[in-house]
Amino acid sequence: MRKIWTLLLPVIFIACSPSEEELMKAGITEMDAQNWEQAITYFDQALEQNASNSTALNAKGVAMFQLGNIEEAIPVFSASIQADSISYKPWFNRGNANLELGNFKEAISDFNLANGLDPSQTDIYYNRGLALLGLEEYEDALLDFDAALQADPNQALTHFNRGKALLGNNDPIAAIEALTTSLNLNPDSGSAYYLLGITRMSALNQKEEGCADLKMAASLGVAEAQSWLDDFCE
């Protein structure tokens, strides 16, 4: 019996080798558990079986992004696009990588293509708005933030960045309204209190209200708020 088992072992191993589909499922499971490195291992094995697996390439790129290997993720997303250019996902993900790296023009180009492939994906509007904000194209950024808020008006971060765009567009009154809405949705945002405080003080000369906002910002850990408090608030 022992001799037969030894002879059959290689056959059993080969027969039980995981398929491309099984490797993909294992990789996605590891992604769900945020085990990014293990997920990449499974996706690489799937790609050994099918180098043109766009889903595996895109997922591998996402895992690399999550590990902080953002520059290295971009060519992986590009390979996914080359394998399947009609899926919005690798365009969107490459846009996110470019956005993270401050490559705003490249990010906008990717988001435009992702949006053309699937206009229903509202995350595209918000992320493209961030890239436009980075280029100081405030009016276009406002259009994207407004589109994102039409789909879900309860996004505190979108209201916050909309406030930044309104300030860039020289509209402090509307910016204060947007920042106040952001704080109503997320009262723990020190950044929103900070921006609201300096806007009240510098644009509207509302010292008392601005100092109150800056005190809240400082209590929430925004170090820059303290210098304003020291210089302008008693």
C-alpha cells in the first residue's frame, strides 16, 4: 500500500492543481480580508495560466495600490486596459493611482474614459472633481461634485471639497454653507472646522465665529489652527 501511494501522489497533485477560476476566487477572498500580498500571489498564479486575464491584472493592481506600491500599479492597470479596454474599472483605478501621485491631467484623462464607459459610476465624478481641484479648475470641479451629490447628498467629504472649490471660485458665502453642511454630516472633521474658521475670519471678518471654529479644529488635532488662535484669537 505504501508503494502504491507513492506512485500515485504526483498524479493526484497534478489533478488537484487549482484552475484559473479557483485562483481568482482565492485572490478575491484574500482581497476581502485585506491580505493584499497573498492576493497578489494568487493573481500572479492565475496570470501564469492566462496572461490576458484583465480581471486578474486589475485586481492585482488594486492590491498593489493598497500596499502603497502606486507607481508600480500603473503599468499593471495599463495591461488590464490593453486586455479589455471596454471595462471602466482599470481606467478608473489607473485614474486613482495618477490622482494619488499628483498626476492630475493623466487622472482626468483616465476618469473621462471611465465615465464614458459607465456614466452611472458616481465615484468617478467625485474623484475627477478632486483632480480638477488639484489643477485649480474650480468651476469644472464644482460640476463633478454637484453630480456626485445628486446621487448621494449625504457625503460629508464631497461637501467639504465642494467648499474648497467654491473658495477657489471666490464664493466664500456658498463655501461656508458647503462646509457647514459637511460638518452637520460629520461633526468630527477638524479640517472642515479649520477651513470654516479661516474663511469666516479672512473673508467675512467674523472673528468670534471664526475663533470658535478654530478652537474646535484645534481640539480635533489640526495643528495649523493653533497658530491662528495665537495670532488672532484671545
